[in-house]
Amino acid sequence: QVQLVESGGGLVQAGGSLRLSCVASGSIFRINGMAWYRQAPGKQRELVADITSGDSTNYLDSVKGRFTISRDNAKNTVYLEMDSLKPEDTAIYYCNADIRTYYSRAQNYWGQGTQVTVSS
């Protein structure tokens, strides 16, 4: 089994910064892509950023230049550095990873989410 645990969320003023972390644990053979999603109240979950095993990255247009996704494969961890935060960034942020275990084919796993609140 695989578990993803996010941390780093909190309350910050507009213009501030936060760094989210997500650690994967369990019987992991290989982690393929990793990503961050977010969901604001009353809205659908949206992809914020993703990163491949080759470190290629993609970002939601509204966060380009402000957010940076990175990964540390030795620690099975993905990060999301968020700068110049805006109130519209307020959401629950979820970690997602495509993981191959020793016992099954690759599948997606989700973390429980961490709340990010940006005040004006």
C-alpha cells in the first residue's frame, strides 16, 4: 500500500509565500509523474502543476511564474513552492502521484489535502 501525506499549508497574506511538501511511503518500486491539484469551495478540482520522472514540468496558466514544482526522488517527495500568493489561490491542495509498487501495476494515489488560505 502507498500513502501520500501533504504538509505546509496554512494562512498567509496576499503576496506571501508557502511551500507545500508531499511524501510518498509504502512498497514503492517506482514513482512516475507527480502533481499538485487544488479545489476551492464550490469548484471542480483543477491541476495546478505536474512533473514527470524526467523533471519536465507543466503549470496552470494562472500560476505560471509564481509557483514552482520540484521533486526529490531519494525522498519520494514532491514540493510546490508558491510565491506572490493571491486570494484566488485559496483552496485545498492535493498531492497526486502515479506509482508502481512491487506488487501491482502503476496507479494513481491521492493525499488527504492541505488547506491554503490567502487573505487580502
